[in-house]
Amino acid sequence: MVVRTKLQEGIFFNSIVDNKFKNNVVTIHFILPLNEKNVSANAIVTSVFKSKLKLAEFNKKLKALYDASIFVEVKKFAGCQDVSIGVQYIKNRYTMGNENIAKTAVELLFACITNQLTDEKIELEGKKQELCDSIKADFSDKVLYAKKRCKEIMFESTVCALDPKGTLEGVNKLLEKEVTEAYYRILEAAQIEIISIGDEQCNFIVQEVLAKGFGKITSKKRIQKKLSAYDFRKEEKYVIDKMEVEQAKLTIGFIKPIDFIEDNIAQTCILNNIYGGSAVSKLFCNVREKLKLCYYCGAEYDNFTGGLTVNSGVDKQNLEQASEAIIREFKSMQNGEFSEEDVSKAKLDYKNRLKILTDSLDYLTMWYETRIFEDNPISPEDFCNMVDKVDKQSIVEQARKFIMTTKYVLEGVN
Amino acid sequence: MEKRIIKVERLNENYFEVQHRTGLKIIVFKTLGYSTSYAILGVNYGSTNNRFIDKTGRFLDTPLGIAHFLEHKMFENEDKTDTFELFAKTGASANAFTDFEKTAYLFSGAGYLEENLKILLNFVMHPYFTEETVKKEQGIIAQEIKMYEDSPSWQVFFNAASAMYQKHPIANDIAGTVDSIATITPELLYTCYNNFYSLNNMILTIVGDFDEEQVINLVDKLLSDCKVETKTASAKTYYEIEPAAVKTHRISKILPVSITLAEIGFKENAYTLQENFLRQFVYKIVLDMIFGRASKFYEEVYKEGLVTDSFDTDVIWGAGYLALLISMETAEPDKLYDMIIEEIKRQREHGLNKEDFELCKKSLLSHLIKTTEDLDDFALLLLDITRAGYDLDFVFKFVENISFKDAEQLIYEGFKQERSVLSFVQAK
């Protein structure tokens, strides 16, 4: 259960008590509208936050706290950019002398955020290089790259196509003034969601430290997070990129119009599961096992955009056959060509995954991040109850709302 | 059945280690408050066991990648049922993987522990291979191999391994090659299965919030139901003598990447699996002291923008091999290689710092505690500890007792430049 407290206008503390883990985790999310103008400048603030993590002395302090780890990330949820920083630290009872480390760990985290308030100069070139390296690194993994490219094409002409890390060109053009502005925009004007998962006493300490810390920061009127509906392209588009790859990567995108946020999330998740979300799904059984076209072929659904993507790696000469099979299997979902037993199995599988999720601190953190973004902080257990109510007809209804809009292929030069 | 209760003082928790009469070793750890149970059945048979003396004394040289191929094929059953379908009826998520020295079959499920364990033991104990299904799998695994050929991180690692090792099979890709798997037949799979898949060559680890005694009795009952005969010892893997020297010092590959990936490896003196298992911890502390996040070296190369924050260190170990790896994204792999060699020289000259040693040891202990938090990582840790012949309490105590002198000794004995390699993947 999430206990949500407003620390001040636009700053919320979300406490989730879970005693079984050996670590606690705190993440602070700075949420701003995603737009082309500010995306690179906002993203580079992650490098500003990371400044202290380059210093041996600072890292020694973290090590002394039983290797507490501080991490930063920038991602997007539909039209929002989420710049986040977090800390994970061991619970007091596992320290050698039952030391109280929650307070110090969160203070170190806060020191990373407020770092620039005390430093006169931003080492801009180093930070630009760091962010550019991170953008470039995403290009190396071709499976992920193909997915990313397909989404860019699917969502083209909307902010959902933007990379939350920005672009190489955008980063390289940044001036110190713009970075400083972005830093203060994030600190003073972003909506802030703090998520603390741990034992009750630690969550209380974290809340106290952060309430005090943010209390000292000048706040402008914070921009309230807003989810929007997007008008994505409905016509089919086929894009081929060529590169020196051994295996072609095929990604197919389907779109379902949604208003702000998916209202039928449980139904669509079960649809995705039957279609391509498990080892007994239509894609796995037919495209991989029967047609032997690939090693991986799976589907993913994003409930912020209504986009469903299928990712696969196949030999170039089999691209057409694989593509036809993937689309055919989706049509079979729209035609209701699956059994009640398939629905029961998918529901059982999905509920099992939700329970696995509650056993992992990392997954649980991701779960609550997403739910808090949706303004629907339900627990995985609550979601299980929603899954129980899904029936075949409602799955078919959701399947029929999708249209195939994008086919992206990354294939070898020869 | 011989039952041993192991008290893990560091965690203030107990667990069971059972030696079953069939030869199977069973590890049962209760994790209070968790919703799911996680079980992993590990077979001491991986990609490096491809050459062996079988039970009749015959030497066999089997195709590269056969252990991994066998793992894929175990999911098909003689009665035409599909193992994933069977698990789907309980909702459990099942999977398997093969590494250098083991094949592991696993599931994670909420409830239905008896049903899931029954499916797991049944499918692993009952092989069924035909020409047709082997042929089908050759196509699927060929695609898996091609996927890895496009993976820079996979390529940089295996190139480093193949540069370091001249004879040891760790130099080969776990999945083999498209050509090697094309020679696999049902007969060969049965031969390998019969030589390695004996219960006394396996360990079953189960973690979750349950009554441990009930789970032990349940496995005992299921093993009787499986009607599996206790088999004799498995085949003996044949390893050629590995020379001390590396094969080549520098290896590179061209792939479409926008930032160069590099791994610098040090081939260390290798001992038995048991010895290497423990030595890895001392090496991990030393690597962390010299190249970890709190080191002066990391501060220097990260601040100067020579590496990204993906800079990391690791130790790979097993029977007959132990190597240190420093991995990074960098535009200047040769420069980083030189800097790393220089830093090791400097550390030898000035000596390691005792305060850093204590911090890094504390950090390793925390890392071990953290591993016990995630059921999948924890079950795997218990499996590896048991494979090496130890228990979790012993491991915690071993790490706590690592001395500064142990660390100092390694910096002089190991990290030899003449046994180092630089592997990198860069764009054309």
C-alpha cells in the first residue's frame, strides 16, 4: 500500500512499507513536459547530479555505508520526461554494529542533487561528452536499437518519438547558461515524486531528511504532470535501415487510440500475454517453434501510448515470412481465435509475474514509478484482482482497436 | 537421506542441505515474507565439458555447444506434451540456461510447489530426442548464435577469453557455432545425457516462504514417483593442459558500434573449482581496491572522460581457469590498457592501502547480503556455493577472514602484464 504525503506544493512523498527485503531504496523523480526544446538540457542534468560520483572521496563515503549505491536515470512516460536519482542502502540490522545508515545515505543522495548550488562552474564539456556517450551506447545493442527506431517511426511528429536523453546534436549545442537554467528548472519547477520502499522507521527518516532538504530550495510554481492523448499516424509505413549486422532485426508496431492513459489495461495486458508475452504465446509457439524462423519473438505493450511492438531477429531471406506470420497471429487475436483455456493460462501467468514482482525490490520500484505516473498507485495485488475479471470477449474488443502502422527492419548490407 | 542444518550467523537464518539417497543434493532455504518459490535444478554439465571420458572409458570429443543444445531439447517430452504448457497450467514461469560448467533448469511460481517440482524433475529426468526435433532446434539455435554475433558485449567477452586461453574450452562460445551444432544428432544428445544427467551430478535448490521439512519430504516423494534409478558417477571431463601464456595479447573486431567496447583480461594461475571459487573473493576485493568506484584510478579516468560509468571489473572462475576482467566503453582502448598496467605497477611499488582494503571487504560482504534478497540470484548463489563444496555460512566467514596480507599477495603474484590481453570491438 502506498501512503502518499504532500511535502509541499508539487512535491510528494510515497512511502511503501516492505520488511522482507534486506535493502531499502529511495528514488526522487523530477517530472517535466517532454519537448524538443528542453529535452537535451534536462537530460544533461543527470550528469550534473552524477558529478560527485566521480570523486573517490565521495564514493568512499558510500562504500563506508556498506556499499550504498546512488544511481541516476532519464526516461520518458509518454509526453513526460523523468529525470531521477536514487539510493539503495542496506537495512540497519545487517550492518556489523546495527548502525543507523538511512539518514546518511539519503543526505548523500541529496548532496548529489544540490551539488551545483554550491559549485560555481559546470564542467560543461565533460558533461556533454558523458551524455553523448550514453546516447551512443544505446546504438550498440542492435535488438534494443531496432525497438527504439521502430517507436521513433511509430510516434513520429509527436513528442513520444523523442529520446529522453536528447540528441547528439542537441547536446553538443548546449550552452552553460541553458544547462544552468535546466538545472534550476528541474529543482525549482518540476513536479517531484519521491518513492521510498523499505521498513517503516527508515521511510520515516527519509521523509524527514527530504522534507527538510526540499524545504530549503526555492520553489517556483511547479509544473503539474500532465498526460496527453496523441494522434499517431494511422497509415502503414515500412522503413528499412542497412547496417553490418549478421541477423536482421524485425520490429512491427501496432497502435490503439487511447485517451491520456489506457483504461483497459488488464485486458490489454492479457491480450499481449496470449499474443506474444510468454513461452506458450502465439508468437513463441508458431513463429519460433512451428515455423522455426527465430530465436526470440515477443510482444510488449506501453500503456502510456497505446503502442504494442513485436520484436524479432530473423535471417534476411525469411523477413517476409516472419512479418506475415506476426501479422497473421495478431489478426487471429482480433478474430477471437484463442480458447478460454488460453485466457485462463494467460491470467495465471500474468498473476504469477505480478507476484514475482513483489519479491524483487527493483521490480517493485519500477511498478510503483509507473503507477504513480498514472496517478493510480495500486498494488500488484490489486492488479491481480483486475486481471481476474478479464474475459475473452473483452480481449477481442481490445485487439480490434489496434491497427498495424509500422514495420521496421534493420538488415545486413549484403 | 542425510540432513544438515546450516546456521548462517551473518544473516541469523538457517537452511537445510540434504543428501538424498538417489545422489541428488537438495538445498532448501526459507525466505520469510516472499510470495513466490524459486527452484533451480543444476546439472554439472556445461559448455566446457564437451570432451570427456565416458563411463566405459571411451574418449569422446562432442560438438561445441552440445550442452546448450541439450538444454533446449529437454523441454520436449515423449508424450508430445510441451514443458512450457505444463508449467502454464500452474502459472509458473520456467526457463533454463547453460554456462561454462552447468546447465540449470528453473521455475518461479506462486503456490503449486508440488506440481511445479514434479514437472521440473520429470522433464529433466526423461529425455526424448528425434531427428525431426533436433533439426528444428538447429534452426532456432542458429538464430540465437547469430543474435550473439551482433552483440558487441558478447563478442568482446568471448574474444578476450579466446585470447587468454589456448587450450581450455572456455575460449569457445557456449552455444557453439552454426557449423558445430549442425553435426548434433539425437544419438549424441543421448550419449551426453546419459553421461552427465545423473542425480548424483545435480543439485536442486529451492527458496521461498514454506515449511522446509515439508518441502524436503515432498522432493523425497517426487523422486520416488519419478522412478529414477540411482546412477553411477558421471563422465570425467578431459581438459588439455593449459599453458601459462596467453594466446595473443590483442584482439579486435569490427561491428557497427558508436562507442568502442573494451575488455582487459588477466589470466591468473588456476586451480580446482573449489580453490578458484574461494580465490575469486580475494581477487574481487583487490580489483575493487585498485579499479573500483572509490579508487583514485577510476576518479582519474572517469573525470577525464576516458571511460563512461559503465567501467566495471569481474572475475570469471571455474575448473582450470580464473581470469580477471576490466570492461569499459572508451574511445582509447590502448591508452586504457597502458594506464591499467601502469597502475598495477604503481600499486606494487607503493603497496595497497589498508583502509581501502577494509572498505572493499565490507562492500563485498554487503554485496553477498544483497544477493540473498532476490530469489533468483540467491538460488543461483546457493547452487554455486554447493557445487564448490561449501555452504553460505562458510562463505561469509571466509570473506570476513580475508586478510590484508592475502590481498597484498595477489597483487604481486597475479595481474601479470605478460599474461594480459586487450580485446575490443570498434566501428569500421
